[in-house]
Amino acid sequence: MAALWTLSLLLSASLLGCLAMTSPDGSPLPHNLPPSLGTNISDGSLSVDLPMALRVFSMDYHHIQAPFEIVLWIMLASLAKLGFHWSGRVPAVVPESCVLIMVGLLVGGVIYGVRHSAPPTLSADAFFLFLLPPIVLDAGYFLPGRLFFENLGTILWYAVLGTLWNVLGIGLSLYGVCLLAQSSLGDVSLLHCLLFGSLIAAVDPVAVLSVFQEMQVNEQLHILVFGESLLNDAVTVVLYKLFESFLRLPSVSGLDVLLGGCRVVVVGIGGLCVGLFFGLLAALTSRFTSRAQVIAPLFVFLYSYLSYLTSEMLHFSGIMAIVTCAATMKQYVEANVSERSNTSIQYFLKMWSSVSETLIFIFLGVSTIQDIHMWSWPFVCSTLLLCLIWRATGVLLLTAFVNKLRRNAVTFRDQFIIAYGGLRGAICFSLVFLIDDFPKKRLFITTTIVVILFTVFVQGMTIKPLVELLYVKRKKRALPTLSEEIHSRLIDHLVAGIEDVVGYWGQHYWKDKFEQFNKKYLRRFLIRNDRQASSSILRVYQELERREQRGVEEEAPPIVDPRSQGRPLLPEEMESIRRILSRNLQNFNNKQTPAYSRHTLHQDTSVDRTRKPLYRHQSLGERYSYNTITHFQGEDGGLSEPQRVRTGLSRSHTVCSISPRSTLLDSSDSAGPAQTRSTDPKAAREDLVSPKHKETVERAARKHLSFVLENEKQQ
Amino acid sequence: MGSSSSISSAHLLRLYDRFESLDRDNRGCLSPDDFEALGGLAMNPIGGRIMEAFFSSGQDTVDFSSFVRILAHFRPTDRNRNKEGAQQELPSSRTRKLKFAFQLYDMDRDGKISREELLQVLRAMLGLQVTEEQLQSIAERAIQEADLDKDDAISFDEFKKSLEKTDIDTKMSVSFLK
């Protein structure tokens, strides 16, 4: 492990060397090659002089410079990430974002030392057009929809009003500070302060995601902070542009402010509509991809990116557009494309967003090493303080209001985490670079960097211990029991019914209405052969069954079906078995862990699986009585219940066992030989007990899963 | 109406308005037709059972006091919060709500949810999404999870126990004021 760390360091060092050699403005000549080599430097390439005119060896760096540098940066980012995860205790204490920024600082320092000029900075265009969309797309695709909509009111409350509160508060107080420190800060006008406030107040989704997902807080808290960071983009963008245009205007009137307010609404809703449009378009396109499955994932990315670019073009909120697009298309795309395409989509999303995030943090570090810093103690310190104070008071006040309307109140501990978890990140950084030049711009840049570093390092590192200190309700990992799920569902229906009687259009009403609309029109239009979605009760049941099968050491052997014993499987049956197995292994592998993990692909457990349901033939009633052979031979009339179940099922069933060690591809292959393996012990029917035991032992050793499949014909 | 299920006068007024608007033929009491006129309730999988809960004592009309008595089960809970923000659950209100839900299952009022009763509810809720065998397995599993005294039925205490982690008070509360 230490060796790997050293290796990655060495690699990074060599990469740094390469980077140091390259110059930022693209001039082709490598300056620091010794001229004594007798090299012939002409039009950007160098070659060794030989008597013959033909160049045997030549190196043309200029030709490939741009892609080469990009790849080197990405390589550096990825190696740093790898090293981080191999480095023992570090991930537990320091969040990834901090380590990456430190690596960036290191690299920046090296480059500065070698070249004595500023290292390449993160250009705002590159950030907004290339680095930000993948992260937001990933967040939007894996957004827990139900939770988000249940808390939408609160999230909007925090996002819009909270941001306004912060912006105005920080802006005005900073102006007060500037007035007080006339000597050094006298030329910072009110509008400048407000502009600065608007870009520094916004909570950054990238930073929030990267810190929060490493500490498992309860889902509600997570969705509140995360949703706020996503939605406040609309407000931030509008306010920023508003103040910027005010700066350019000769004077500001009340009408302009009012128009600004309208602009917020337009920007937000515009982004939403653009996202919806492209999301539905993507869903429709995915319906027709059955004959060219390989490019199906591409459409997801293309449409999302298109929605982002379109809304940026129209000066709407790009973040909202891309989130809406992803959230809209998700259920339809997942139902339409094959499992492999689904996996590809998810994997690529995770990969791109991971790379993007890493790059952003590294560049943040690199860009800190600048020679354009301007330091001013009062300004920087007061900004830091004010950010914290205004956020805390904002959260307190807003929560006091919103708790009166909510069902689950936001507790004081939650409020603390929300306030403390308001991290700033790269969005502020890029926005500050975009300000028109004025004398104190460098001060703003410095302050922004300080605030970002402070929030990411100090707040990011201490939030985990603080959470543990305050015993914030952790995420409940346990799957609800089936009874809970059934009874909860009953109560949901009950409350909906009572609401009907009382005449109150509560949230259930709209939810039901939307679900009906969805089922009747949208799904039929957008999904290719829509199979009925499995209800959550069924999903919980299946999940519980699978977990049990995984955990049970002694597998009860598969039930012998008298009629199908020894019957050779028809080819279409084999095909259907293979297909079902591959689907269900994927379900099995995916359904175990929560969403929002950066490093591995985890599945949201509420994902709709419109696949054919798979269930265990041996209902649990039978497990009680498998010891008695008489039961199987149907002599015991008392235990009629499971018997009835069994005969009902034995109409058209085949028994198959597979071993879970195989991957998706192998399972279909092992299905075949496994068939013959399992039919052999069943040959002897008189003495069922001993082959069962034998099989049990075998099975325990290999951890087989038994599945009983429904025949295709039955469907 | 009892102090434990007291409803504020504003709520009562509102409910009376609603009662009057539901009572189409102005007889001062509701009949099953009035309930069936509610479209949402008709489409609800357990709509019939909810309706029957109102006509509890064998009568075929519901007067206003019974109407309110049933709806009092769903009155929004008082927010009794201590400093940490955890909600104090009044044990009696929770038990009453659970009893109401329990009675939706237990149609024959024998104090237990038998397998057949559970199956009926499941059938109504899951509808055409599952096959009969799957329903059986699900019911089997649910009973097996909850049934602690192994009598193949779920008693009220077992029902309560299986829902101990769920916040019934917030789940089963309806805001009466529009």
C-alpha cells in the first residue's frame, strides 16, 4: 500500500515534470532543451541532424499539445484520487475534496517554481461548459424523486429566500465594513459589494455532494441541503447578472429591481421547461433504440447536455434544466433500454462526474497559486465571519417559519448541519473571474479563494465529527419489513380516502393524480411495451427474499416437480431462463446499497423494475415442513395451505440453480450446466432427505441460489 | 365527544360544512350513496372498507357526531415538542389510530387479521400486478414476520409491534382546514 502510494507519487512527479515543461500560451519551442544537441529546431519540431535529408526521428510536440495537456491533467487527477483511496487512514479524517485541493496546491506550486509564472487557471468557460454539467447530471439522474418532491416546499423556501437573505445580508454588511475601513476599501461601491455577496452566498452542489455523501446523514437532511444547492443556482445566476448589469447601467431604478424579481421566476421556470422538454424527447427517443442498443446510452448524455446548452443560450438556469431533464427521462429510459445499456449509462455518469469533480478541485488548488493576489485583513476576515453569521441566522429564521407547515419538523441539530454544511465551491470561483475588471477585483478573487478554502477545509473536515457529536439521526439502513410496507401502504390509501371525504387536496391527491396521468398517458406513449410496474410491496418482498437467500447458510433444496423431472428444456425456455437470470442477477447486485456514492455504482432501491418478477417457489410455510417426506407426497392433508400453493405453482415450472459468484455474462452460461447438475440428485424420489442434505452441504459451500422461474407460456 | 378526541371549533365548523355538502338530499345524515358520489373514494382500493368504517354500528346512515368521531382519529396531532425537536407521541392517540387501521383489515371483528383477510386487502391494493401465487407468498411472508404467537393470524398487539418504527401520528393525520 505504501508502495502504491510512492509509485503514484513518482508518476505524479514525472507528470509534473512534463507539465512544467509545457508553456501555457502554446508557443511551440521547448526552451529548456540544451542547444548543444545539434538539434534542428524549425517550425515547432525538432530533429536530429543527419547527413541525409530524411528525418529518422522527430518529435512534434506542438501538434498534439492541447489534447496531451488535457489528458495529463486528467491523469494527474485520477492518480491522485487513486492514491487517496489507498492511503489508509486519510479518507476517514480528510474529505476527498480537501486532499485534491492540496494536490492542486502542490502541483501549482511546482509549476510556479519551475516556470516563475502563474500556472494555468480554470477558465470560466471550461468550468461552466465542460466541468459542471456532468456533476449536475449525475446528481439529477440519481435524485431520490419522492423525497425531493415531499420536501420541495422547504427546499424552495431555503433556496430562494435563504439565498436572497444571504446575498442582501452579506452585501450590505460588507458595504458597511468598507465604509468603516475607508482608508483601504473606500473605492468599493455598494453595487460591487452586492455583486460579491451574490456570488459568495451561494451554496455549491459539488462541494456539498462530496462532503455529505461521505457522512451518512438521514435522507431528509441530505435532500434539503442538496436540493437547496441545486435550486439556488437560479437565484444566484439572476442576482449575479442583475448586479452586473446594474454596474454597467448609469443608474438603477425601482423598475429595474422589480424586473429583476420577475427575471428570477423566468429563469427558474424557463430552465425547468427546457429540461422537461428535452427529458421527454429523450424518453421518446429511447423507445426506439431496441435495434441499436449500443448507442442508447449516448442519447441520455446528448439530450441532457443539449438541454444545458440550450438553457444557457437562453440565459436560463442551466443547472435546473439538466436536473429536470435527467429526473424526467430516468424512469422511461430505464424501462426502455436493455440492462447493459442501463449499466453503461450509470457507469458513465458516475465516471464522468467523478473525473469532473476531481478536476475541479485540483484546479481550485492550482489556481490558488497566483501572483495577482491582493490581501486585506478586514475584508477577508469580515467576509468569512459574515458568511457564517448570515447563513446561520438565515437558516434559523427560515426553519422557524417552515416548521409550522411541515409534518416532520427540522430539528435544531438538522438546522446546525444545514447551516454548517453550506460549503462554497468552484461556482463562486468561476463567477468571480467573470467580473468586469475594476481596481479591487484582485481583492475579490483572493477573498473568494480564501472563503472556498476555509469552507472546504475547515467546515468539510470538522462536519463529520460534529455530526457524530450531535448524534444526528443517521440514515436508516434497514429495509422496511414486508408487514411495515403493507400496512404503510394501507394507511396511505386510508389517508387518501379520508382526505377525499374531508375534501382536502393534500399532497396525496396530487401525487395520485400525477401517477394516474403518468400511467395512462406518459408511460404508454414513452415506454416500449410497458409491463406493469411492480409496486413497492412486491419490490420489498423480492428484496427480502433475496437477502434471505443470500444469508441463509443451509439452503433448503429446490422443490422437486414431479412432472418436469427429467424433461429436457425447450430452447425457448432456456432462452427465457437465461434472460431472466441475467436480469435478476443485475437486480440482485444492484439493489443492496443506497444512492449517492461517488466511488461505486449504487442503485436507488426505489428504482422501478418492470421486469418479470421472480419469486421463490418454496414459500416459507413449506420450509417448516420440509423434514417430513409425507408432506411432499401429499399424504398429509392438514398442511393444505402450502400444498395448495405448490400445486398451483407446479403447473409449469422449471427448477434451476445458479451460483452467484458469476458475473452478468457468466450466469447465462452456468444456467445450462447447472440445470443438469441439479436434476441428477432429484432422480431418486423415495429418499428425498439424504440427497437434500448432500445438496445442502454442497450448496452451502458454494452458496447457490435457488430460483423457480415462471414459464414463458404462463405470461 | 370526549376530551381525548377534542377538536377545535374551527375544525368542527369546517367539518359541518363538509357534512352538509356531502348530504345531498339534506336528511341530516349520510347514506352510502353520498359516499359513493365521491369519485376519489370510489377509485380507492380500500374505498369500500373506509366507507364501512363510517357505518360502524350496523346502521345505514351516518349522523354528524359519528362522522366527526371517525374523523377525529385523523386530527392533526398537537406539536408537543421538547427541545430536541422530537415529537412526543401520546400513547392513546397512537393506539386509537392503529386500532382504526386494524379494523380495516379485520372485517369480521374477531380481533385478529387472518390470512384470508390479509389476502383480501393485498388483492385490493396490488390488483392485477401480481399473480395469485405471489399474493399467497407475500401474505405468507407478512404473517410469518409479524406472527409472534404462531397462531397464523395477526393480533392487534402484533400489528402494533410491526409498526413500532413507523411514525403513525404524522402519517395518519389529515389537515381539516383547507
